Amino acid sequence: MYDASLWQPSADIAILQKRAQLFHTIRGFFSRRDVMEVDTPCLSLASITDPHIEVLTSHTQSLGKSLTYYLQTSPEYAMKRLLCAGSGSIYQLGKVFRAEEIGRRHSIEFTMLEWYRVGFDHWKLMDEIEQLLACVLQNDALKCERLSYQQAFLRYLDLDPFTASLRQLQECAHKHTEYGLQEEDRDTLLELIFASVIETAIGQTEPCFIHDYPTSQAALAKIYQDAKGQPVAARFELYWQGMELANGYYELTDAEEQQQRFNEDKQSRQALGLAERQFDERLISALQAGLPDCAGVALGIDRLLMLLCEQRHIEAVLPFAHQRA
């Protein structure tokens, strides 16, 4: 509800000064590496396929036509189109939007740093993220722990996520969350278990990368075989002090495989009874033209600032949180 008395900023001016310094440090970091800053649209005529992310929409009239625009949940598709057009390595620091529940770590509008490095795989990109954090923290000795998805489950639950039976996953989820006994989807159970047990345990003293996810959770990442010959997704997530900070991929470049994953997402949305969307077929056209071998990552700036400023709520690092916007 609109309240005219809420005119003051959500964050202290001192924190907003740290926010500005963080932006300055990030831009300097990429400038020194000759990574070009880009600025893609916040509004698009097409949207993402992910059935687990809901988007905000805007309806308008233009040139005598009714148009639906989608606010970007990530600049990923537009940035990949630039990569296919020959941009070289690029980054973007800007606003994104998601229609999700507002909470301590979540805001409908938030700031994302996303970048793509041509010629990098996900291992080399993890190295660069570590270097960026060391620069931001002014701590050259910073080292991030690296655990495979399987190693994390074995360490904290003595459970192998790749070989555990459905019943074992159901019982584990029920033990730690009181949910799960009726759940039939393995990935939903794994996500429940990971969020309730592993996410709260890793990255407490130093940031921690989780890598080599199940292929069913590949999203837009390549599939490869790990050292044991297990097919896994070339994907990683970064956690620090109980918060997910970043999600990255060794990017899928195969247009046919990407189209197949889009189609599977469409089927999942239909099965869940979710609203239809105009999916971004221009990404497929771009991939057909050729995406260079690259790795990409999205990092939540507001969450990073929360950690840097020792704040427990995202509103404390935003100039104007949702009720003051």
C-alpha cells in the first residue's frame, strides 16, 4: 500500500556509499581485464522458460497493437545474442526483476552482475570469481572451497545424490524438513535437502563453490563426465555464510539441445498449470549462428553487499526497498 510518509531511503547513506564503491571496484576489475560493459533492455517481447521463476509483465499499446513486455529476470539471453554477434567477453551490472515472495534475501527488483568470458570453462571462471572477491574484500589471500554436489551430500548427509533411491531421498527430506514423503520428483527432493542441510553448513568461514550438478539440473550448462565417468552438468553455485551468491555455467552452445531443453520446460510449465509465455526463440536463432565457447555467471550484488556490510536484511542495502519504491 502506498504511504506518502515513507520518503526516506531504506539504507543508511554510509551503506549507499559502500554500494557506490562496490560498483566502482567491479567496473575497474573488468576494465583492467578488457571485458566490455554492455547495457541490454530491461523489457523484452519474449521471456525465459524456467518453470521455477515467475516473471513480471507490462501491457501497453503501441502503433495500434496490444503488446506484452516481460521484465528481464536476467540479461542472459540478450547477452548471449551479443556474444553470437561477436562482442567478445562482456559484463553487465544492472537491475533485474522476479515475481517472487519478498523476504530477508529476496526483492522483486534487485541488482545483478552477469558476465561471460570467451574461451573460459567453468573452472577458469571460478578462478576469476575468486579474484573478484579478493579485489572487493582487499584480501589477496582469499581462497574459496570447492566441493562437488556429490561430495557435499556425502560429507553432510552420508547420502549419494546420484545413487540414492527415491525412498531414501523422501525419508531424508522428511527428516530434515517434515516434507517429502509424498514427493515423487527427485530434483525437488534434492533441492529440499540441499537448502535445509547443506546450504546452511557450507561457506561459513570462506566462500564455497558447489559444482558438478546432476544433469537434470543443467539449465543452460554443458554436460560432461566427471573423473569417475559420471555424467554431470558443468554448472556451479557460490555460497557464503548461508547465502547463494552466484550461479554459473560452462555455456551450452548446441542450438538443438537448447531447443529441446526449452521444450521440456514448456511441458513442465503445462504440467504445473502455469501461465503460457512467449519464449525467446531469438536465442535459438543466435545459437544457430554460433555461440563462442564461453562460461558465464550471474552474481547477486545486493546479497554480496549484505555480507560486506554485515546486514541481515536486503532492505538495509537498497536505496528504496519495495514499500518505499
